[in-house]
Amino acid sequence: MTVPDPGVGVPPAGPAPAAEPSATRAVLGRGSLYTIATAGPALASLAVIPVVTRLLPVAQYDLVAVATVVLQVAYILVALGLGAAITRQYILDADGAAGARGVVVAGAGIATVLTAVVAATGPLWAPVLLGRPFTLEVLLALVAGAGGAWMVLAQAFLRGADRPGPFVLLAVAASLVGPAAGLVAVVVAERTAAVYLAGVAGGYLLAGVAGLALVARSGRPHLTRHGVAAALRVGAPTVPHQVSLYLALAGLVVVADRVLGDGGRANVALTVGAGATVVTAGLNNAWAPVVYRAARTDRARVLDETTRVIALVAAVLAGGVALLAPWLVRLAAPAAYGHAELVPAVALASAAALPSVVYLASGHLVFARGRTGWLALSTPFAVAVGLGAAAALAATTGLAGIGAGYLVAYLLLAAGTTAVQRRVAEYPWWPPAMPLVMLLWAAVSALGALLPVDGAWSATRVAAAAVMAVAGLLVVRRSARAGAATA
């Protein structure tokens, strides 16, 4: 196989898909399924935490918390960003599906070898990075990370193949089956972190093996050294990009813990506030392939059409979370957490959903071009500035400053990724003017942060959220129909 340099004269696998009624309807329709898969781990975590914290002693749950961080970072690192390259390769590379299968096979092998190396050297790095020795719990997290990497590679292939059903099932196996098995094992066998994490690792391994089997059954792989090297050129620079995005939340919790001694409450506020951003990330699994499949000269039009509607969805979701924050935080945490103080942080964090849309839209053109190296610089910079802003603001505004730090990080991500896209894209694109969406976003975010949470103001919050949801739904439906009429 002769693989062209990433983004240089790469022909699409086919013309813009005539089978789709419109780009917007394709993104919103399939995107709803992908959102389930993307939100699954977060929802599973919310469901499992109250149970596992009651079943395990505090010291054992501390081990689970550390292992969870190791798991999340491990499967990003050992996959080497190849998941980001596989979908692109499936759609844009001349070798298409066969070449993408080859990268999945190679990536699974690379991830397995890297996991073995990381595990073997665990006694050296664990005391330095984790502040604790390399234990069975950390080893189980690495095993789960290997299964997670296999799953991510397979999901990238399924995303390129436009198969959201299996994509969702793999996510369910990892995020629900594993923790459920772990909880049952804790009840039946022994109340230790190792027993629970064995179940979690089993779920990730199940999802990873099932994903690889799905890829293998879809056809023969075309594996070449040049093809894998081309995928690594696209994927490897995204590793610091992906790790930085994960640390945008985890790092803010650390900042809150260091500056305010409030890491637990910050974790609750950010988990709730990031909900709207999780939805946009889910939609992105359907959005990216739609953009990739468009003819190069038509991608700007497709991005204009889809960005306007997805931005409206993001503004409505962010506004809903901001306005309903008083009730959402009551569901997430007991009264001892001080619900009223969490509300401004939730509202400000939820506002990050709209800039995340611009960041993702520009990112599509960067990945389509295959020039991802700049993201290895722009994303860590944006997250670092967001963490610094949070530390500075938290000293005077408390938890609200932590939520503001998350918003600052995503504003910089949007600006930085757009700047990268303008530099590397074959047909550079500017985000469309959206004055009404921007006004709605700014207004509901401010109201969510500033409106009182008690008395008659509670009814005002609920009424505003309801009106916004209905109006937003009507506008989105009209936009999707308009797109179908012009497709």
C-alpha cells in the first residue's frame, strides 16, 4: 500500500454521502447514540460511587480513586492516539477499511507491549508519580487500561464504518458490566479495592476483546509498516492533547484541594457542570465522520451548517444545567456539601459547552489534514492557563473560580485550535457568526450563576429552563428540516 502524506492530496474514500438527508440530521441522529456511549462512563461513575463508597472502607476507596486515574491515563498513553487516526484513515485513506483494520491490529499489539513494559517498571515510577508503592490495585488498573485501549481502537474503526450500535455496546460493557461485576464480587467475596478493580478490569478486557473480534469479522486487515507509521504521525501528537483534556477536570480538582481545601466539592461541581460538554463530545463521534466524508471543497459549508445547530444545542444544554444547578447538585451530593456555593461553579463550568463546539469543529479540519502536531502544544497551553486562572480566581471567589477556570480553558482551546486550523487546513474555515446563540449562551450562563436559589427565584429558574428547552427544540427541528430540503 502506498499511503500519501497525511492531508496532502488525500482523496476521500468516496463522494459526499448522498444517502444522508442532511449533514445536520446525520450528526444529530447518530450523535444521540454516540452520546450515550460517551456519557456512559460518567453516568456509571455517578451511579457506582454512592454504592462503592459504602461497601469499601475509606482507605480501600482511596486505592480505587488512585487506580481510576491510572486507568484513565493508561489507556490514552498506550493507545498512542491511534484511535484518532483510525477513523480518519478509514474514510480518507486510499486503503480505506482494510488499512484501518491493519492499524487496529498493530495498535492492539503496541498497546499490549507498552502495558507490559509499564507494569514491569511499576516499582520505579509508582512511588514518584503516585506517592505510593506499585500494588496489585495499580496493576489491575493497567490491565484495564490495556483493555480500554483495545476498545478505543475498535470504536474508532466502528465510527468510521458508521456502526453506532456496536460502538455503544462496547462502552456499556466497559462502563457498566465491569463495575457491576466488581460490586457483586465485593459483596460475595471480600470488601477490598483489589476485588472491585478485578471486576472493572474484567469489563474493560471484555469490551476490548469483543471490539477486536468485531473488527476482525468485518474483513481482512491490510497491515503495512508505512500505513502504521502514517497513523502514528497523526495519532501520537494527540496523546498530550488527550491527556491535557483529561487533566482539565482532574487538575482543577487538585487546584481546589490545594487552594481551598475543597477538592471533593469541586469534583461534584465540575462533574455536574461538565455534563453539557460531555454531550457535545458524544455528538462529535458522529460529527467528525460527516465532515471527513464531505468533499474537501464542501467541508466549510458542512461545518457552517452543523456548527450553528450543534452550538444551539450546546447553549440550550449549558443553560439548562446552569439554571437547574440548585436541584442537580442536591441530587449529586448531600446538604453537607453546601449546595448554594456549588451553583455558580456549576453554571460557569457548563458554559464551556459552547466554546467546545468551536474547538471540535476546527479540530475536524486539523485531523482531516493530518497535521496534529500543533495540538500537542496548543491544548496543554490552554489547559495550563485554565488551571492558573482557577488558582488565581479561587483565592477571591471560592469554588466559582474553579468553574471559571474550566471555562477559560475551553475558550482558549477554541481560539488555539481555530488558529491551528487556519494555519494547516487546505481550505481554512472561520466559525460562523451566531449572535443570537451567543446572546442566549451568555444570558443563561450569567443567570444560572447569579440568580438566587431560594424562594420565588426557584420558579423563575425552572420557567426559564423550560422556555429555553422548548424554543431550542423547535429551532433545532426547523434547522434539520431546512438542511434536508437543501441536501
